[in-house]
Amino acid sequence: MKILVVSQYFYPETFRINDLCFNLVKEGHSVTVLTGYPNYPEGYIYPEYKHKKIKRETIEGVDVIRVNICERRKNAMFLFLNYISYALTAGFKSLRLDKDYDAVFVFEVSPITQIIPAWLYKKRCKVPVIVNCQDIWPDVIKVYGIKEKSAIFSAVRKFSAWLYKKADVIITSSPGFNGYLENVCSIPQDKMIYLPNFAEDYYLAFGNRNNGDGKQHLLFAGNIGKAQNLDVIVDAIKLLDEPLQNQVMVDILGDGSFLEELKQLVKQNGLDSRFTFHGRKPATELKSYYELADAFLLTLEGDSPLSLTVPAKSQGYMGAGKPILAAINGGASAIIQMADCGKCVPAGDAEGFSKIIKMMLESDDRFEQLGKNGRNYFINNFTVKKYINKLIEILEDLT
């Protein structure tokens, strides 16, 4: 099968679409990715792409077509221009691509405007479009302070609904998305298929290593944004008695718009010695950090349908075989309970979160089985092979 993938983000940016495309090629399919120049998360075009003006390249068998985009930089105006510029340049490019693709697959993390180039290609070449919904619009824009009753939200809701309806199938990464899209965007249920995200199989090779510092290490890995509600981690650690605080080290692995604010919050609460910020690391270096962790932290805001999201890191955590301590609602909470792979309290519940951290610190041996449960659940539900097989089945049904 010849598949056109529309994704604003692609390697060397670290998104799950990379492994999806690489694995489709390994399965014998032809994959072309229509993408922009890498500039996430720093906000500036990567140095190796800045002046070379690479328009086309092949990465691990994937044919990559790059279009010019505005850098996202560090403010809302440039982020808006970044979103719009990709939709425009990729849209124009889609009108000149070969007509022999069998289907178009959209990796729809924000922005939703990524659907526009796919729709234009569909109109021109009469092929089906599959939208893989990772970020749920219009609710995502609430993170930027836009109220649901505002005129802006109403306009974005209508535009989002119009774009979603251009898809032949919407693959949802969380079961809660189905109800939201039906109620808010009027998408019929028979147009949606729930397919949980996969995680790379290399997590299964992760073992355990001793830090040698006598502390229990709690790892949060991934995007550090406002929606991740990382305040609750700081508040929970602060609520621990000093003897327990002395036993714990929180490792923050990643980067994002809330990073500096989080560092200030840690400092203001006098917790500098309890937190270590490691920055963003390539996927090749995850193993050492995951193996040194005693448990993983999972948090997300809970006051909007955005809480329905199952963070992609959840599956990686489970594959690594360590218990998950979570302050989260929705799909992720349900999965943790079904897999019996950790302890969970409602989103934002700092007191409850502190209690389950205390429970883990005082009885970590009992938590070892929770990690094993998570790995077993991963093997049965979240492997790349299972995901690829289901996706190919969906594509073949459409084509």
C-alpha cells in the first residue's frame, strides 16, 4: 500500500509518528511524509536544517517532503503563524503531489489545521483520509485561556467540526474522545474507531538499576506544559514529612513551555534538593533514566474534556515495568485500574497524591508487582505490532 502521511512534525522531532512510519515501511508499505522543517520544542529551526534548505530526504526508508514553515519561537503569535504556515505550504504542496497514493493518514496532534492539506489531496485525487486524533479540538485551546463561552471558542469549534467531518475515519487515542467529538462536533459514532497508542517495544528490554544514593527516584518524562499540571507534584512532595522527603528524588526529564515556571515553583517551596531537572533527551538515552526510576509520575489537568486524553507516555511507563503514581482523570485512570499497574487519585488532588507517594516510599516491595502487571498489560495491548496490524486493517477496509 502507498500511504501519504500528513504531519507537521517528523524526525528528528521526537513524536510517535516517527516509529509508526518506520514500522509501516518494515511491513512492506510505501510511506511518504509531508512535513515541515523541525523546530519543536525549542521554537527555532534545527541548525542542521537552517541553511541547507533540504526539500526531500529519505529517513529509514520513509520518503520525507519538507515545506517551509514559520518558526513557533516562544510566544502565542508565532505559534499561530507556525500552525497557519504549515497548513498553507503543505496545502499548496498537496496540490502538486503524485496522484497514486492509496490513502492519506493525518497525525493530528495540534494543530487541527493539519487536516487541510489531507482534505485538499482527497478532493483532488479521490482517496480516503484517516485522521489519528491525538489532541482533541476545540478543547485544546482552553489551555491558552480561551473560555468556552467566548466567540473565539465558538468559531474554533465550528471550524474543528468542519475539518473533522472531512475525514472518512477518525482514529481516537482515548475512548473518551468519541463522546466529546459526537457531542461537540457532531461526528457520528460509526465514523470513529478507538485504537490506543502503542509504545516502542524497546521499553520491554528496560531493567532495574540502583541509583546508589539511597533515595527512591520518581520520574516524570515528557512534555512540560501547563496542561500537564505539574504543580501537583511539587505540592505533593511538600506535604510529605521531612524524613520521607529525605528519601525521595523527583527526576524531571523533558522540556516545554512550563519548565521555567516549574523550576521557580520548586525553588519557592524550598524543594531544590528534592528535584533534578535533566532537560530533554533523545529516545536513545531514555533507557538509563527509566531503569534508575523506582516509579513513574503521571499528571494532567482535570477541569476540562482535555483530561480525557491518555498521555502517550502511559504506555511507555507500563512497558518499562515500573509502578505508575498518577493524579489524573479519564482514560488514563481507567487503564491504570484495569491493568492494576499503579495507584491513582483525581487530577489536582495534591493531598491524595502525597499519600500514594508515601505509601510507595514505605512499602515499595508491594509496588514491584504493580510494575510487572503493567508490563504484562502492555504486551497484550500496546505493542507496535498490534497497532500496525489494526491500522492496516482499517486502511485496507477503506481502500
